[in-house]
Amino acid sequence: MSVKELLTQEQRKEILNLNNLSEFEVTSYYSLSDYDIDVINRHRRDHNRLGFALQLCILRNPGCSLINMLEIPENLIKYVANQINVDPEVYSSYAQRDTTRREHLEEIRQVYGYRNFNNSDYRTISNVLLKSALENGNSMYLVRTAIDLLRKEKIILPAIPTIERMVWLARTRAEKKIYAILTSNLSERHKRELEKLIDLTVNNNKTQLAWLREIPGQSSPDSFLKVIKRLKYIKEMNIAANTALIHPNRLLQLARIGARYEPHSFRRFNEDKRYALLVSHLITLSQDLTDHAIEIHDRQMMVLQAKGRKTQEEMQKQNGKSVNEKVVHYADIGTALIKAKEEGIDPYVALEQVMPWDKIVESIEEAKLLSRPMDYDYLDLIKTRYNYLRKYTPNLLDSLVFKSTKSAEPLLKALDTIRELNDSGKRKIPDGSPLSFVPKRWQKHVFDDEGNINRQYYEMAALTELKNYIRSGDVWVEGSRLHKYFEEYLVSKDDWGKAKNKGTNIAVNVSFEQYIQERCETLNTKLQWISKNIDKVESINIEKQKIHIERLQADTPEEARNFSLSLYNMLPRVKLTDLLMEVAEWTGFEESFVHASSNQPPKGEEKSIVMASLMAMGTNIGLTKMAEATPDISYRQMANVMQWRLHEDAMTRAQATLVNYQHRLSLATYWGDGTTSSSDGMRVPVGVSSLHADANPHYGTGKGTTIYRFTSDQFSSFYAKVINTNARDAVHVIDGLLHHESDLSIEEHYTDTAGYTDQVFGLSHLLGFRFAPRLRDISDAKLYTISSPTDFPNIKGILRGKINTNVIKENFDDVLRLAHSIREGRVSGSLIMGKLGSYARQNKIATALREIGRIEKTIFSLDYITNETLRRRIHRGLNKGEAMNGLARALFFGKRGEFRERGIQDQLQRASALNILINAISVWNTVYLSEVTKEFKKNNVLREELLPHISPLGWEHINFLGEYKFDSNRLPANSLRPLNKN
């Protein structure tokens, strides 16, 4: 392949392939206007009219002449033919007449202003493409950008290789420009330092770059110091690249490529490319190290308090008998005193009858030792942890630069005070030191009875508040990716102003008055209906001011299970290896695994290696075990594929390809139309020391993490991410709804009770999704009204709050800018929602979003309690997610179902591979179940009304084990296995 030929033959064909157009694309590009029909009707004979119409449509999309089209789908011919009232069969007559086609093409050029591509266009488009190439170096993206530019200018597409050459030119120029920017400030000393990074002779056959990449997985002072040592090394290189001139996406692409190369591999590049890749890699590595250090500190502060709680619990267990003894004593003493007063006896005499005086004194002294603070706080027990924390905290304050909002300035001054004490060796907190940051619960420990400041508690309080303020965004960290200044996460106010003028991608009106009027009408209409029809609403008990919903009765027909078994009994038995190769043959999903550097898809034997690597990770058996089970594929080959092909972007595209294929299968429409989805977490134990693994008593002993998976109503898994096992699911919902790349158009999303907050309700509405969680605690739900509760007299007992519309009005524009920033991909929903919902940030944006969410939660709750159909829909959606988790656990059988990877990105790679296996099985089962239903229909035994109740997630007929062979020649092309009719 020439260096200027960026695409494979299959990719070139796909550009002009019209077989997979969506309904929206068909209606957008192939609908004819009245003017079009007038022009078409100037021609004699039906076949000429249809041919002319198709020529016009094909010029609009994909943008080329009819001569260049290998195939026009029958459904497209029918769609166009129906609009001009001709028989689609006549097109075959037109296709034989070259002269007529050329004459019609010339006429369209004259009438509609289309023109041929020329040398001037080549230069112009190449120059325009340069800007896009500076933002994204992906070849396919740039080819599609070039095609869009040509269509916009009504230039008839040249041959695809010509477009490739334009893209190659633009990409080459962009790379040179980016390399020049990144290396422009490099001195000879800098270059020597960069060369030293990849020099094997410097540090006993281990390069400095390999050392820098070793990020410890534990949360401990020692791990923190190791991270800081690496961070300091990078900072001391003092490489000041002018990254402001490079688009963040392009810088990230370069950094990801640099991160994949082994140190010795950099030597094959010329100096500019080598240094540019190293510099971009070091920039992101520095950010990762900074974030890693903050994560360790965050966890150390959580451990600090956890140790205090645990110590208190242990004391309670150890002293239980003694405490109970004292309770018995004081109950007896109290009884004696009551009796003394009632009978007029000398109280001391009465006490002596119960217990000798010296025993009473002794018991009281023992009680003082056993007693805990009245508020039962454990902060008095953490003092012993101070010296442990001091192993790393001075380095924390010396190595990282913190900045803050005005409200957090006292904390930063306190940190400066502690830093100065560390440097000077003094122990006493000086007079006048900031104290306003100290929370109330800490004050009795920070100050002694004489009002003196306890250095140890002052420092621990400051470090704990630092953790809280960083989480909330009131303190940010210089050089961090995850803990930046809050405004940096949002689009600029200028860009937001321009977006509002052009039309935003927000689902509500940008005018507060129109927004609040519409939501007020919606909410009041529902409240009025319920108030008037309260006797018909069995779920509300007004006397007790409680909402109660009866448990849903099963609505799945009893015969559905037997019907499902009869379908599955006819499926052929298949090995997972063969299933993957078969699904790849149908869908081409393996084409998504383009090489991170060359952008080329796998070819030849690489296809089998990709499948083996996917199975190794998706079943969790690992590359070593897979290499032993695949005689023709080595560990080294799979390791290379895993490093360069199974990257996050490729996994996402492959997953989308499988989801889209499932979406187009007719049997899948019985389960849903692809507009609803659910999300649920699957806990995975972590068998190694990992910073991101946590214990959760709900799941038993041991640490773990959670794969949070999104399931469509058609049984496809369209998004997955790895999250903390103790994190609230709610903050991650928006990520899955926005950042899948499939054709699904999700409108309604279901979660379990743990998956919602008021703010998620609000943000989901702003972004155009209906958020619909299962409300297990509906009896305690707090419903709100915008108007007065007295307007709804029959239900005012369950209306417990009033919406603060003033705070929404004051901050409406900022809330919309936040939603727009999330929709544009400037910041992830989970990151910003985590900050808005955190400890210290009581800012007005968070408050306004919460009030917007309370409106939506109340509207939804009213629907939920009055609409059994909605509750059933949510229940079915969540059941599909649980069924998906069942298949996932069966597949992820290797290493006892544990993650053995420390890093969250490595864990995500395995979770994504598992998701691809799940989707491949769902696709395979759906295709073969479709064949079985045809067989049933032929034999008049098909129960079509039961098809919505079957699932494509069965796996009893699939062999996950054994020796693995990936053979693409086991079945003839476009053929299926025989059904099991015995």
C-alpha cells in the first residue's frame, strides 16, 4: 500500500455503501422537493425519470456520480420511485444507457450548480483540511471531513484515492507543524535529557522512561513518595512546550501513541517526531502522576477516619462487658435514689445498701475511662495516626501547587503556615494563624481548654479539609487533569454566547421565563389531576400522608419459558472461537481495531490474533493461558495486538458496530426499538493491590471495583466503564447516555434506587433524556411544588417542599452552559457531577441544578405512582441489565473472576473486551433465533406473542473452554450452520 493510500479496499467501499442508511438519512438525502419533481417530470419515459431522480439523490449523498456506485439498494430505489409514481423495476432499463446517464449528469450540473473536481479544489480543500488535521489525526475522520467539504461546495466527488492523497498531504503538514511547536523551545540540554530517557545504559538495562511509567498501585505514604519522585524528575527537566497552540484532542492523541511505544522503539523516528512524541507523553504522564498523588492523599484521609471508627468499634467490643456492668450499677444506683426520695430515706444510706461507697467511687473512675464523647465522635482516637501521615504530608505541601476560590483562602493560608513550620522545624502554631477553615466537629480537638492550638489536630484538620475542597473544586491543583479550576471544565462564556445564537444542543428553551412556564404547567397539570382524582389513586394514602405502591405481579406468560427452551434447543452448539469469527464475518467489527499508529485495520492472520486477544481478556484467562490454548498464536503476537489495536477508541467502535448490527435485526424489534436502556453495576473482586479497589460490606470481605454497564432494550450492551465500588451510580449515568457511538437513540433510561439524585434528574432533562429510576423508597419520597401546596388541597400532605425558582432564575444561564459543556465533551458528566455533589461546594450552580432536578423528580414520581405501565417498563429494563450481568459472570471465569490489573485503564480494557464478547453472543443468538422462528413459522408452531419474552443471552449451547482455533474458513461465505432439528 502506498503511503498516500490511507484506507483499505473495504474502507473505500464502505464510504459509498448505502446499505446501512438510517431512516433519518434516507428521508434527509433522498426526499424530493416539488421543484425536484418538476425537473424530473420534464423527461420522457419512466425509466429516464427514475434514473434522473436517482442521479440527483446520489449526488447529494454520498456525493459522487451514478457511474461510481457499485450498488444502489432496492429499498432506496423503491423510496425514490414511489415519490415520482413509477415502477422501481424500470431502473434496470436506465442502468444500461451510458449516454443518457452522462447527459442527465450534465443537466443536473447546469440546473443544480454541481461541478467537477479540479486542481484548484485540490489545493483549497487540502488547506481547509489542515485545520481539521491539527485537531484530529484519524485518517477516516479526515476522509469523511473532506467528503463533507466537497458536498457542501457541490463538487462531485473525485476517486477515493484522490481524496486520500489530499488527506495524506493535510495530515503530513499538520504533523510537521505540531512537531515543530512541541520541539521549538527544546535546547540541546533538553534534547540530551530526552535521549537519556530512552537510553538503556543509564540505569542497569532499565530506561528512565520505563521507570517513570511505573505508577504504584497502593495507597500508602511510600507510594506517594514514589509518585512524587517521578513527578519531580519530569518537572526538573523543565521542558516548556507551548501546548496552548495545539488542540487538546491532538495532543492527547500524540500522548497516547507515545505511551504505547516501548522506550527503544522511539529510536526509529527522526528527531522531530521522537522528541514531539516524548514531550507530549511527558506532559500527560505529569498530569497522571499529579492526579495519582492527589488520589493517594484522598484515600489516606479516608483511611485516617476509617481507622478512628474501627478503633472506636474495637473499644466497644472489648469494653462491652465492662460498660454493661456499669449500666447495671447505675441502674441500681438510680433505683435506690428514686426509692430514697419516695420514702424519705437518707440517699447515702440507700446507696450504701446497693453498693459500698468505695465501690461506687471506683466504678465512677472506671466509667470515666470507658466513656466516649457525648456525640460519640472518634476524632480523639486518630491522634496516633499523625506520625504515620507525616511520612508523606510535608512532601505533599512542598511538591504540589494549590490554588483556591475566595472561600477556601483560609485553608491555603493554613497550609502555608504548616509548610513554614516544616521548613523551620518549629512545633507551635503561631498566633494569628487562620482558623476559620476548621470544621465544628474538629474544634474541640484543635483547641485545648486554655485555647491553645494543638499542632497535630490543626494539621490533620487542614489536610482533611484539603481533600474535601479538592473534591468539590474549591481548591484546584496546578498541572492536574482531574482537579482543574472549575471554569476550565466549561466552554467559555463567549463560545456559549455564540452557541445560543446559533442554536444549542440543550433540550430546553434557553429563556428562563419560557422554560419555567412550560415546567410549571406540566407539574401543575399532574398535581391537579391527582388532587381531583385522589380516590382513584390507590397508591396514595392521604390520612397517613404516605405513598405506597403494591408490588408488581409477574406478567410474563407461564408458557414463555418453555417456548424459549424450545427455540434454544434448535440452536447449533458452537465454540466461542467459531462464534466470534462468524459474527466478524457478518458485521466486520474486527475492522474497528485499527492500529493506533498506522490507522490500518487488521488483515490476514492478524484477525485471528485480535480475536484471541479479545477472548483472553474478555474471559479473563489472560494472554499466557490463551497462548497455551492456541497453538498457532503466540503470547508476543497477542501482547502486540493488545498494546496497539485494543485501545479504548477501537473498543468503543467495535462495540458500536455490534450494537448497530443487533439494532437492525428484525427479531430485536420484538424486545424494543432501541430508545430505552438501563444501567447496573457488576462488582468484580480485585486480587492485587490497586489504588482504585475498595472494600464494601454489602459484597462481603475483600476489595473490588465495579463494571458499570448500560444495556439497551434490544439486549445490547452499548457502554461500560469501571467505577469505584462505593461510588454512587448516579454520577455516571450521563457518561453512558452521551458517549456511546452507536446508532441507538436513547430517550428513556432506567436505574435502580442507588442510581439517582436530584441533580441527575435535572441534568438528564436538560440534555434531553427521561431519567426513570426504580423508586424503592417511594414512601419517603419528597415531592415539591412550584405554586402553593394549598392549590392542591387533597394532596397537600404529601407535598413537602417548594421549588426555589429564584435560585434557578439567577443561575439558569450558568446551568445551561454547564449542560452544554458536558454535551460538547468538554468535561465528563461523572467528573462535574462528582464535584457538584461533594462536601464543600455549596455553590449556586449546584443549588440551581438541584432545584431543576426536584421539578423533574416530582413530575416523574407522579407518573411513577399513577402509571403501572411505566413501572413495568422500568422493571423489564432493569431485568435485561441483570440478565446481561449473568452472562458476563459466566464469561469472565478466568482467575476466579478477579481483576489482576492494578491500573483502572487496564481494568477497563478487560471490561470492554468482555462487553464485546457479550454483544457478539447476543448478535449470534439473535441471528440463529431468527432462523429458528422461520422454521417454527413454516411448521405453524410459532407463538409470535411470546417472542417479546425471550432473550438472546442464553449460553448453554456455547462452549467457552477447550483448545482454541480461530478459523475463518469453517463455513462458506454468507451461510449459516444447520439448525439442530433432532
